[in-house]
Amino acid sequence: EGVGDGSDKLVTIDAHPKSKSYGKVVHQLSVGGRGEAHHMGFTDDRKHLWAGGLDDSKIHIFDVGTDPAKPKLVKTISDLAKQTGFVGPHTFYAMPGRMMIQALSNSKDHGGVTGIAVYNNKGAYVAKYAMPTGELGGAKGDGYGYDLAINPRKNVLLTSSFAGWNNYMMDMGKMVKDGEAMKRFGNTMAAWDLKAMKPKQIMNVPGSPLEIRWSLNPKDNWAVTATALTSKSWRIKPDGNGGWQAKDVATIGDPAKIPLPVDISISADGKGLWVNTFMDGLTRYFDLSNPEAPKEIYTKKTGKQVNMVSQSWDGKRVYITSSLLANWDKKGEDNEQFLRAFHWDGKELKPAFEVDFTKEKLGRAHHMKFSAKGGKKA
């Protein structure tokens, strides 16, 4: 609001080190309004990028295959709530010919009970699935949602839990003083039969488990998440009896100071994990050589507030953005808005380039995705 054209937008930044426009904004595309732009996801063929608004629940589909440096808005889905009863499209996860969308809230009371919507790649609605609220595997579901992540080899879908519209659209300072609001956060994860799209097990993971990352090492069969309110790292792995178990394996910072772990990024070999903590502006690196006991081996202050973190496939480049939510970001001079790129040599993060989103009147920098081809970053 009050920045540039006042609209949410898709910003394309040149990330090719040998390019003349390296580290510069090469394109920006407004969507014509403010809807609390948040996460994005490619279709399975990486020709289109889907992005959602947590407030207005609109889903924008961009053509990024024709010219990745100049995306085009080709479709806007405005009836998610009417089709499904869900609002706040958060995670966009590609399936063959399909896009799976994890919502955060519902249109009835704007609370945290929500579900998953599925569309085909052309943007046509296919199906919806409610988040579990009953007892499964000895624990009771809260119906909340946040992220979803799939291990196709094991036919398992994992989901995590956050909060509904009433919470995430509230001013953070007001919310933390509201005892009832602070009770309205998810405390569970669920394991689903992917092919049947049925929840099979609920796991208690207190403190709002957020991003889920499966180890990308073909030899591994586990995932990690971080809990925002309790500052813990959890490992989800088979329990030996055909089910899954969630175990608290590490502490992130000092929980008493509420560092607020947000995004995480796992290395391609499953041996390392980047964790951003929003409140203290720190980027932390955990050694996952022993995933049962992760060790924090590197910490750097990368901003006054930091949220999303992404890394290149070879792990040598790390990208960080600043914004969490419009009403949760810091105020005044602490409200930095940026994308910062770093080189990582295994020992130190060294600045590569920075785009000041406030100075360039771009708005709040949130999610990042590498483009479909070329060397650009959207």
C-alpha cells in the first residue's frame, strides 16, 4: 500500500552471473490489486507459474515458458471460495497435469479449518479434500493447513498447519496480546495416502509446523519441518510399523526470545538445512549429517527481518527475502524490503547482489522461484 502502483506484482530479477543485467530487475507485472500476494508454484511442465493471494483468495496463472524474463498473466481464478469453501491459497504443488493447492482458511468463519483444492493445468476445478479433524493413529486432527509435500516413491503426502484468515490478517502486535487468537494455531501434521487422497495418520507437532521439506537424497525417507511458535526442528520418518512418527530433533535459537523460524531450504544431498528466523533477522545453517541430531554450525544476520530462503541446486547460491505478511512485518526503519543474494562456499555467506524493493517501489518481497529456463529468477 502506498508503494509504486499499490498492486501485487510478479518481479523478475536476472540471476545469471555473466549477464549484463545481473542482479537487476528486468521485468515487473502487476495483477491489478492488493490481495496479500504470498506463495507460488510451477506446473509440472514448468511452463506456467501459479500464485495466490491470502486475503482476496485470487489465483493468478502466469505464462513463464514462452519468455521467462517477461511473464504474462494469462488467467485469474476468482471463485476458489465458491467452488470449495476454502480461502487463503497458500502452497501450490504440481502433480502430473494437476495443481494441488493447500488453503489456510475457510469462507464460513475465516478460522483455521480448511482443506486442499485441486485444479487441472488449464485452471479448471477438479476436486477438494478437507483437512482431517477426527482421530487417526492416536492423535486428533485440528483441521488446519499450511504446507504440503509429496514423496511419490512412498505414496505419501505430508501436510502441516498454521492459522486462519482471522489470525494472519491481524496486526501481529495486537494478535500476540490476544490470548484467544494465540490459541488459534495449528499443532498437527498429517500423513495421507496420496493416490487415494485420504489422511491416514495425525501427528502431534505443537507450535505451528510450517514448511515441509523431504530429503532429496534418493537413499533417504524422511522430511523436516520447523515450528514457528516453539522454535523446534522436527523430523518425520517411518515408525517401523507402516506408519510415520514426528520427533523433535533440534532447537532453533532461544525459544524464550521467540525468534520465529519461518522458511527452510534443504540441500540437494539432504546434508544441510538453511533456516530463517524472522524476528532476529538471522539465517542459520544446520548440519544434517545425523538427521536425528541436527547441529547449527553457521549463523549470519542477513537483515532486520528475514523470511524466505532458497538455494541453487549446487548449494553455492543462497537467496533471501524479507516479508512475512503485510500486517506482521516490522514497522519503521526495521521494515526492510529486499531480495538479497549470497555466495556460499561452505563456510561463509558473501553478498552477491541486493534489490531494495522499497527504493525501487516494488512492495514487499516474499516468495522466490527459479524460472523455467535461461538464468532468470522470478
